[in-house]
Amino acid sequence: MSETIFVILTLIIATMVFLCIIIGFVRFFVEPAYVLIVNKPLYIHWYPIPKKIKPSQKLLLEREFSFYRKLSDKRKAYFEHRVKSFISNYQFHGKGIEVTEEMMIITAGTYVMLTFGMRFYLTPLFRDIIIYPNQYESALTGQSHKGEFNPRMKAVVFSWDDFLLGHKTTNDNVNLGLHEFGHVLHFHSKKVNGDPSASIFYDEFNEIVKYYDDAALSLELVQKGYFREYAYENQFEFLAVLLEHFFESPQIFKTEHPELYEGVKKMINFKEEYLN
């Protein structure tokens, strides 16, 4: 009996070691080669035990996100898993305002929509989401802000009035949530190693930013007038504004600046077919 148990345990250990070798080989050799050739991660969604959200939270997603409504049932389950993981992973703090479940769902849904094409979507670069009722004085700059990403404090900060206005108004290309989370992803792509999505984001950003750095290309963008003036403050704001336009007016973006649109699409590994 004891010999049988020993054989079984040996087989289990050998199988586990073999699987670890295969996983390591795929992660460190196969996937980097795949990313280099195809410019996308080997896979995105794989959740052996997907997390569930409450029916009331599903209704909130259905009501608040056309992106979610257009997904297949399978991909809706992926989206829900990520929303649940986001809320579990980060701490919400209200400053002069009570943080409600609806606020958490809308915030998480915005982030998940932006990162839906990335495998490692949760970043260690922030841990707190701080919400004020309206514009506040920034601890970083001492000035009045609507929102910010503060990497030193590991916090993303929002004025809820402005966050909600950007979320509800879908035809002005201004979305505070997408804007500040865009800053987070940019910073993440520069700081985190071993993440294929971050590598792709960083490489594609370096192509996209040529439209900002090159005087002729930048002038062409300014003359067309599609992007608001704030896009030309610096490279960081350029990227954040592009992401706002990408989600709020994709067809106009694609028509006005097709190459730039494709660059943003590759950068976040966005799948148009998900929404068809």
C-alpha cells in the first residue's frame, strides 16, 4: 500500500515539474517570439475559476457600458471577472463623499474596458482610488484638479462630478476615467518587465508619439482640429487624449487619422470584432 502511494506521489510530482517546465518554456521563449512576430500576447483570457458579480452589478454594467452590452455572453463573463478582480484588488476611499457600489462598478468597468485586450490588466503601480465629490486641491501640485495619477502615493484620484460627466457624455471625447487610467497604463508600460501587453503598449506608443514629436505630423493633426488642444501639452497628455477619442468617437478617429487609429488599436490590443 505504501509503495503504491509512493508511486502515485512520484507521478504527481513528476507531472507538476513537467508542467512547470512547459509553462516556463512557453512564457520565456515561445510567447516572446510570438509577440515579436504577431505583436500581440499568446492569449488574453483564461480563468479556471471565473469570479462572479451580483445580478444587480450586472444590471449596472448593462445600463452604463455599451461596450459590455455588445460583448458575447462568454466575453461578458470575462468582463465581469475582471470587474470583480479590480474591486477586490484596489481600495476605494471617499473624501467628503460616500463611495457607493455603483461608483465602484462604473470605475472598474471603465478600467476593464480600456484594458480588455491585455492579459495582465491589474497593475501594482497604484493601490488606492481616491474619490472627491468635485474638484479638489492636489497634494502633488497644490493646484485644483479634476483627476490625477500620483505614482508616488500609488493612487488614482478623481472628482466624481467630472468622472461621471465624462462617463455619461459620450459625444465630446472627454472622459476623465479613461484619461487618468491611460496615464496609469503608460507608466505601467515603462516600469513593468515580463508583461507582453506592457511591451506591446510601450513599443506602439513609441510609434504613436512620432505624431507628437514630428513637427510636420503634429501640424497636420492641429490643422485637422479633431483632437482638443490639451492633447498637445506633452507626450503623456497626447496619449491620454487619444484614448478618450478612441473610445468615444472611433469611427471619426478611424476616418480622420486611420494610421494613428490603428496604432492605438494595436497598443491596447483592441478587438473590433468583440463589438460586432
